[in-house]
Amino acid sequence: MAFCWVGKMLGTTLGMSAFFVAYFWVLKHPVNPVTVMPFTPIDHWIGFQPLSLPLYLSLWFYVSFAPALLWDRRELISYGIAATLISFVGLGIFYWWPTAVPTPDIDWNQHPSISFLKNMDASGNACPSLHVAFAVFTAIWFHRILRQMHAVSGLHWLNWIWCLGILYSTVAIRQHVAWDVFGGILLGLLSGLGHLWWINRTSARS
């Protein structure tokens, strides 16, 4: 974590700040009619769980911790580029195909912490869920980092359980529906596996 820690800290802070500026601008300026994503049986199976909000919010620590553990400059730079590309793809989709979550039959006044989140995010920019995409992308990278560190199997399990918990929380607090999660998983898998494939290929050539 001591390797290039100032650059990591500044890069993560500035990157997240720029992302949120772009995210909320796109959210407030849809160029096409907003599509409301439909509920699926999965959404009905997963009950509303307001206590899962901390798990949902833990994504921001989760995604910050993975690059903090990188110790190769080339990988660190490429990690930042890959994360930026995920943002561009997701925000591009939101810009041209704005989506939203259907309004659930819940009195948000009884859940002020989630009501605050809803007022901020407005349950828009729904599909694909970038919350899910970044969680999956990070989990893939954590798996690589933990293998390089020869970490105990318990940490590998913790990584994937944490990722799955974040995915679950997006539906449990009604911030997303299952279709958004599936789209986010696809984007995260393509980005994470594609990025590792590119790194391994370029490493073999050098």
C-alpha cells in the first residue's frame, strides 16, 4: 500500500469526483424518454431490506482498496484506464438510453437514510448498474491480487462474498432491479476479464 500512495490517493479521489459530476449531469439531462425497467420474479423474492444500506455504501471502500494494493506501475495505470472505460461505457448507455427503477410500494418517510439516497440518485441511470459493474470488476482484480499475495483461502471467500453482498444490496434497498444487476454483471465481467487478458498478453510479449 505504500507504493505510490500519494498518486493512488489523488487518482482515486479525483476519479470518483469526476465520475459523480458526470453521473449526476447525465441523470439530470436525459436526451431520450426514460425507460422504466420491469420487475422480475427475483425482485419479488428479494424482500426490501433497509439494513443492507451499509453493504450498498461499502462499495466505495471496496473499489478504493483494490488499487491501493497494486505495486506495479503499469498495472496501476491500466487499472485506472479500465475503470475510466467502464464509466464511459455506462454513462454513454445512460445518456442515449436513460432508464429508471419502477416505484415500489414503500413509504420512504419511514426509512430516512434510504430516502436521502433516493432523493440524491433518483433511482435513475439504472441499467446497467454501475454499482454492480464496479463491484464485479473489483472482485476479479482482488482475486488476482490475493493470488499474487498467496493469501489464505478465507480472504478469497471474503472477497467474493463481499461482492455478492453488494450485488444483493442493490436490489434489497430497491435501488435497482434484477435486469440492472444482470447488465452490471455483464459489463463488469467483460471489463475485468478483458483487462486481465490484455495485461497477461502484453506481459508475455515484454
